[in-house]
Amino acid sequence: MMESKIANTEAPPKPVLPLKTRIAVSFISTFSDAVRRNDGTINRRLLSLIDFKSPPSPSKPIRSVISSDTVVDSTRNLWFRVYTPTDEDGTTSDNVLPVMIFFHGGGFCFLSAASPAYNLVCLRFARRIPAVVISVEYRLAPEHRFPSQYDDAFDILKYLDEHHAEILPANADLSKCYLAGDSAGANIAHHLAVRSCRSKFNVVKVIGLISIQPFFGGEERTESEIRLTDSLLVSVDRSDWCWKVFLPEGSNRDHYAVNVSGPNAEDISDLDFPRSLVFVGGFDPLQDWQRRYYNWLKKSGKDVTLIEYPAMIHAFYIFPELPESSQLISQVKDFVAKGMSQQRKNGVGCADIINGKL
């Protein structure tokens, strides 16, 4: 099934944002420019002045969600945070929950699973879907180039497959697994979905991909890039810089990691690719690449839905003061619920077997 939906009405001539959002977006854009050096490095010391981290809350629920961190490989700072929704009394429900593995954005170069914005996003996903959410801390460029981020993502999936009983709540069902991410995180989630289709797991079964304004590109300059070249957060200049310090030396933006539907695209037509949901914003310069991704999935015979927000900028959903942010989370909830329903019609999950329900 392929769908395309418009979430709101026509876009205004320029984004209309609350003052709080405009100030935050302007500050982030200015500071990200200040820490990027011409030699392709990042001033991490300067960045640390504003790159705050939210701690986990393993014993005291926040918004009816508890969270805890698990280190997978300290030598590469590979870890993840698990968000588990709780009942009103703070106890974990017996209801079987899907698992969402989430990858944060930041152009492969910035931010963290512990960044306050992403900590809040994962709290909201965990509570409202509800789901057990696993937010991944992966290595960053330029210190760690391609394919470090993709390898980290796959290693997390393998680790969960092998150690789930030790680290996840009993009601987390990895046979109902969704890969999700925004921007660069959505890029990682896509490539992990492809790799997972070609791999064998004991418990993990990926049944859905949630791609929020994915960070894709190419050598061509698209209409939206030309029209929105100086856009907030993801201007063309910032995007080009991030691609340059992420890709292997000598590569251009038609590398398959960037231009997933371009001349060097992987053939996924024969893969059991998961149901996919793609979000696009009308003031995001990356929107043409995102629509091409959607159309490429369709042409490859995959079940994919496109939802467009004509009046929204890149990363709009991390700003909870925007009503569209809440709307997007509701649409993700509906997507997950539909996938769970379809899976129940087709068979049972691993949790049914573990709990002796067969």
C-alpha cells in the first residue's frame, strides 16, 4: 500500500513560528556555524558550552516513563538509553509493547542521545505510542567517518538480539521492532533497515521504518535546495559541510550513503523491506530528496506512506510548543498500531512464545 497525505493546509510565503521557536532555531544555527572550522573539524570544547546532557531517570518516572543507560562498547562510546512507560503508580505494565530503536539527528556531526530535545522526544514517543524506546548514541563525524555510524547501529541491533533478556523490560517485544530517526538519524535507520533485511537474528524482527525528514542528498541542486538555500538549521552550506566530513575521502554526494535513490543506489527490490512512513516539511531544503526517497521505495515495490507538513521547517517536531509536533507523534502512534494489528493477523510475536501463549 502506498499513500501520500498532506498534514496541513497550504504553506505561507515563509515559516510562521512562535517567538520561542524562532529564537531557539536562530541560536542553534548560529552556534553550529561558529563551531565548524574551515579545516573540516569541529571545536568540541566550544560546543560543550551549550551541548547539555539530560541524565536518565531509572527510579523516578518522568512523564510516566523511566529511563536507564546501557554501555555496549566504552572504547567507542557506544551506548543506548532505554525508555520504558509505566503505570500511574510507577510500575511497569504487563502489556506487551513494541520496541522503537531511535537514532538522533545532527548531520552525523552534532548532538547526542542525551541531548535534552531528543530525551524529551523519546519520552513522548514512549508514553504516547506506548513503546519501549531505545535511543542510540553513535560515533560522530568528522572524528569518525562513514561507515562508523552504520556499524554502530548494526552492532546495537545485534547486541539487543543477544542480550535483550538482561537489559529490556519483560514486556518489550523485539519481534515488533520499529527503526526510527530524524534527519541524519533517519538516514542511519534506512541503511540499518537494508542491512537488517540481509541478516539473521534470533529474536529481532523489524516490521516498520519511521523516517522523519531524512538527511539525503546528491550532487544535483534540487529546486527546494535552490529556493531554500539559506534555510534555518539545514542550509545548503551546512549540509554540504556535513556530507564532506562524513563521507570517505574522495567521495562525492552521489555516494550511496547520501543519494540513496541515485546512480549508485542499492537494489532493494528483492528485500523484505519494512513498512515505511516518511515525513516531509515544506520549508525543508531537503524535501525534494525526501520525496525522491518515497518514490524510490514505491518503485521498489515497498509499502510506504508520505506525510507532508507544508508550513514546517526541518526538525519542527522537536519543538513541543508547535501543535504539528504533537500531530506527528500521533501519526507515528497510528502507524505503529496499524503495524501491530497487521502482524497479529499474520502470526504471533516472540513474546507470545516466551509467555507460553501457544
